[in-house]
Amino acid sequence: MTEQAKVPAIRFAGFTDPWEQRKLGEIADKVTEKNLDGNITEVLTNSAEYGVINQTEFFDHAVAKESNIAGYYVIAPGDFVYNPRISATAPVGPIRRNTLGIHGVMSPLYTVFRLTDAVDGTYLSHFFKTNGWHGFMKLEGNSGARSDRFSIGDATFFEMPIPVPSSSEQHAIGSFFSRLDDLITLHQRKYDKLVIFKKSMLEKMFPKDGESVPEIRFAGFTDPWEQRKLGELALTYSGGTPSAGNSAYYGGEIPFIRSAEIDCDSTELSLTVAGLNNSSAKLVDKGMVLYAMYGATSGEVAISKIKGAINQAILAMDASDMAANRFIAYWLRRQKKSITETFLQGGQGNLSGAIIKELGIPQPSLDEQRQIGSFFNNLDDLITLHQRKLELLQNIKKSLLDKMFV
């Protein structure tokens, strides 16, 4: 899109007219009404991530005191709010619209403005999610005395240029992005529900401490679970030195797996980094359980999809059966909090391989292990599917925001 064209890169069919450029002050008025009588007690804030939201919900506690909110601005449904606080996702501060459907009050640190009839509010709310207005802000304002706040005067702020197509094209763009947002929200909710469901089932499909059977079992299984030491169920080892033969087996390079790559929320570990011959490394195969013992990821667990190498920061486990390995991995995911709270050592938060091997793990029959492992593996696949759909939709939205606005 060129400056002369005054049209976006992508448009809906039937729209050909060039877009106009208006100043924000021509399409909106600053809200100066204050809550002098104190009748409105709903204190709102503007978050770059969540938009206009109840202050208590965002901060988990009330920040503003009731005695102070008489000087706060009254914000009506549909009003816009500029928050001068900058962040990585909002380098000049966010502008968001009040879509809560309620009146509230907003700190005078924020700039509240209300549209006239010239521009569709839904269209404009999506425009402010683009970077199209950032250049003006950076040119006319500055970060001020505080590095976390952007500074720009009201008179200059309302000089901001706003691209304005016809009212029908505004409506089409606004409706499109609102539907896309609804779809993103739908997948986010499905993803969140599945994560919560998985957490609940991890609690119910393994025996509680002191018990020999879980709360929920698959039909046909009635025998009590045995208590075994983890080191008795699986071969366990950490760092070692690969031989020349092993190096050749990997085509001369060994994919080196770092403990920072292990994540309990991932179905399986498939990330690789550049090949590395590491003197403290030891080889692992596909399907092995990898358990992070050092640093920030201590207690994280995954099943490796790759042949690679680990050092002493990872404990590898192999029960010589994929079902048994998955069962061990899911039990360790369930026990993560308990293990780390009990056994973390040192300032960096490290776990001892010797202690982990001595952990008592409840063990059902191999058939029941297969059922449990398969159930959680399928659940993880479903979670990953919604996560990928969510990421795809978010990327599509980001790309289209750049191409459907001037």
C-alpha cells in the first residue's frame, strides 16, 4: 500500500473508493466528566492484554480508594481509553474500548474519549490493535521522565491521523475482525477447559497418598495397585560421554536436548537444537522419559520424539515399553508440585537423581497402564490441536490487521 493510494492491501469486494484521513479530535471528544457525586463505584483499568477490565479483577485487589474516585473520569459503554503505560506488547501504550456494557470510573492518568457519529466504534477499536498509529505517537511524544510511561499532551494526542473508509466498509471490517475474535475466544475457552479437565483427571486416575486404587478407573480393572520404587520400574541415567560410534550413528552430529526445552504442558518433546558433541552428554532414544532436574525447569517431564543426547541436568528413564513410559511421565507430571516442594536443593533449585529413583510410584497392571497412558496422550493431542488452531487464528488476525487498514 502506498501513501498516494490511500487504500489497504486487502479489501472486501465492491469497495474501491480511497480512504480519508481525519484527525482524532474531529471524530471524538475527550471525556472530562468526573465522578463528583461518587455514585459510580466500578473502577476500571486498561490492560494491553485484556483491554478495559475491572481493576479488582485485574490486580486481584482494589487499587483505588473510594475516597479518591470522585476525581476519576466517568467512562460509558463504548468509550475509548488510552493508557500511557508502555510494555513490550504496547510500546506507546494501549488504546482499548469499553466493551463491558457498564459505566465505570477511570483514573485521570488515562485519557478517555467518546466518538461522534462519524466513525464506527467497532472498526476503530480494531484499528487501535494495529501499529498504524504508533508512528505518530513516537514522532510527537516521548517516554517522559518515567521509562514505563509514554508522554504526549492532549492537544497533540487529538491531532492523531485516523484512516476512515466509507461507513459500509467500516462496518464490514469491524464485523469481520469481531467474528474472528469470537472464533479465537471459542478455541481459547476449549483449550482452557481441556487443560482444567486434564488436571482433574490426573488427580482422579492415580491413587491418592495412602490409597491403593484411584477414584476413577477404566471398566474391567479391579486389582489394587502395587507400590514400587521408580528406579525399579525403569532404567535411569543422566550425563555421560558418547563414543565415536554413537556420533557416527547420528551422522556425525548429536542433537543436544536442553533441560530448558522440557515442558510438562507439552505432549512430547520434539524440539531440537544444533548438533553438538558434548563431553558430558549421553544418548537417549525416542520414547524415553526425560526429567529436568536442574534450574528453572526442575520437575518438568516429557517423552522424547527424537534420538539425542542429554547431560547431567536431565534424568532419562526407560521402562522398555511406551505405555509404561507414558504412565511414568504422567505420574511425574501429577506429582511435580509435591516433588519440587519436598526435594528441591540449593539456590538454583536442583533435584537429586538418587532421590528421584527412590520415589515410590503406584503401579497397576501393564494393560491398565496402557489404558491410562493412551487416555492422557489422546487428551494431550486434543489440547495441542486447539492450541495450534488458536495460534493459527492469532497469526491470521495479526497478518490481516496489518493488511486491511491503511
